[in-house]
Amino acid sequence: MGELSRRGILGLGAAAVAAAGVVGCGKENLPFGSGEPGSKGGKNSRGGSPEATASPIGDNSTSFTGKQWHQPDRPVPLEPGQIPPQFVVFSWDGAGEVGNGLFPRFLDLAREHDAGMTFFLSGLYLLPESKKRLYNPPNNPQGASDIGYLTDEHIRMTLKNVRRAWLEGHEIGTHFNGHFCGGSGSVGNWTPQQWRNEIDQAKSFVKEWRTNTGWADMPPLPFDYDKELVGGRTPCLLGQENLLPTARALGWRYDASSPGGRQVWPDKKQGIWDLPLQQIPFPGHTFEVLSMDYNVLANQSVRSTHAPSHNYPAWREQAAGAYIAGFQRAYETNRAPFFIGNHFEEWNGGIYMDAVEQAFRHIAKKKEEGSDVRLVSFRQFVDWMDVQKPEILAKLRTLGVGQEPVGGWESFLGDTTTPPEEAA
């Protein structure tokens, strides 16, 4: 069963989404195989493969395999007058494979186009239901979850695909565990200490899947999750304010939980990069929609995931059109990074997966035509942000949604010795 099959309303939406009565869920181009170490063919300058140098961690559920392969070249600061790259991040909430083939489908797509993505893994997706009482969610009964536990077969599929994702250069973040969005147990009510408890448990389910399943016939995940985990997205986009102090204490670098963001250059919140889902044009409407598959669905079929099929072709094109319009608006104006959230779900006949793929291919074509479009993970994006000059970022933040730099980029970023006052 998919991540959202047992959950209700998914969180806070942007003002434009609220207007529709709907809320939200929750070097040049950066080639997939460039940089050090790594190559798309699976070998690097050291020879061999990551597994050849693996060092077991704990019960051998995870292992240290060295620096991740298939990473972009080391980022460098923008030169005065240089046009910023157009960053695009495709991210996936839950990141479980339940036999519908969606996880490998998009891994294949990313590999085809030398792209990076972020997969926000739900810790419970590696915990057998027979061991559910190992989970003690804050303000909820022991073993409770608002998403379904996976079958053993689906846990195996998820392990296989998470392992493949990391080996192919993608980021493994967290979507936490039980996805509680309503009532007194909602993540929106959790304290910083409760968030720490939830994160510790999410990490333990990843780091101890072998003990919890008893399986000895599967290879370990090829990363140290304590070092790999540098960001996440909360269930239903709730609870960020109290999560951030904990995230900062843990050394996290970003959070992607804020709803209703705008297509502008981001800033830090409590010392953490705040990378929200964004309001984007919604074809055929005067209001905008949040850049996540469920929010498009919610505006089209009022949260029904099995609406009449005669609507599907038009809705598929409308969804793809929204993503493409969001990309084009940023690419042609302020070059703000574009963030898209997704779920491995087949809602309304799978049209949103088709729409995401259509938009992805449109964006990838721009990259392959020579435009400085970079399909990256959140971690790769903040790697770039962290090496930029503060005065450059300050000036970029003065550009509003759809606003082109006055006088062109060469003039706009040509002299940043005195940072301007940032726009409100």
C-alpha cells in the first residue's frame, strides 16, 4: 500500500491553494557521472566498485564505502556578472517501493539524463509490521502509524532501490516515520525533544534493518546514515518551527518542510537552509498551486485519488503544464531554484507520475541542449549555495517571482561590493 493510502488531509497550503479550498502534503551542467570520485559506468579512478572497500557498520545493515560516487564537480562561486545556473530538484516523499515499479522507473529516468534526486525515506518502510511495537511515536500509541507498514517483500524491494539510488549518486534524506497529521498526536504539535526522538528512531530503523528483519541474504546499504542524513521533509509539511532547533543541533544543512514558498532565491532559517515547496502557475486558473503531485491532484479532484477516468488526459496535461510553467518562469527570469515534491503513487490512474516524467524530460532537454540547467539533489544544491559569496546571494534574493534582473545579468551581478537591502 502506498504512503498516502491511509492518510487524510496533507497539511498547509499556499494562499493561492487555499483560495481553491485545498491544502498541501505534505562546472557547467552537473553531469551524473562527473566529478571525483565516480563515473556513470560504475568505476572510478580507484578502480573496482564501492562494495570492494566497504566497512560494516553496526549489525551490517549499513556500511561505509567511502565518498559517494557520481557527484557533480566541486562547486565554485559565481563570477561577477555570471548568469546563475537554473537548479531543479525532484524529490520523493516516503521512497518506498510497493511493487508498482515507480521507484526503479524514476531511477532509470534519472540515469538516462545524468540527474540527481533526493529520496526522503520513511524509516518505517524498513521495519516489519511484526516488529511495529519497536516504534514509540511521540504523543501516539506504541506501534501506531498513519501510513501502512510494508510487507516483507516490499521492504526488500525498498532496500534494493534505496541501495541503488545511493550508488547512482542520489541523496537519501528522511520523511521520518508515522506521518501523523491530525489530532493531539500531530507532528505539528511535537516539541524539539520529540522531534529528536522521532529522528533517532527513523535512523535506527535504517541502521538496524538486518536485526529487525533477521535477513542475512541481502547486502547492506552502502552509506553511513549518520553522515548521509543532512535534511528531510516533515509529514504534511507540519512542525518545521520546532524541528529546526533539533535539525541544527544534529548538523543538518537544510529542511524542505515549509509549505507555500515562492519562486525566489532561498535563505536560511535558524541557521538551516529553508527550501520550501513553491507556488507555481496552474494552467487554466488565476490561482497558483503548490509544486507537489498531491496538491495538483487535490485541486483537480478534491482529494479523490480515484476520480472518473475520462478526466485523466486533461488533468495529466494540466499537471505537466504546471511543472513546466514553474520551470520556465524561473529559467527565463530570476533563475530561482525550482523544487518539486512527489510520491510513488498511482493516483487517478498514475497520471501524476506521467506528468512528472513529462516535465522532467522537458527540463532535461534544456540541459542537454547546452543550457546551464542542473538537475540535482537538495544536498548538491546547498553544496553550491554554501560556496557562494554572501553579497551575491543577497542580491539574488532581491529578485521577486518572475522578475528579470534590471539591465541584464552582467550588469545586475557585475558589482556586488555593496549588498543591496533585500526585498521583503
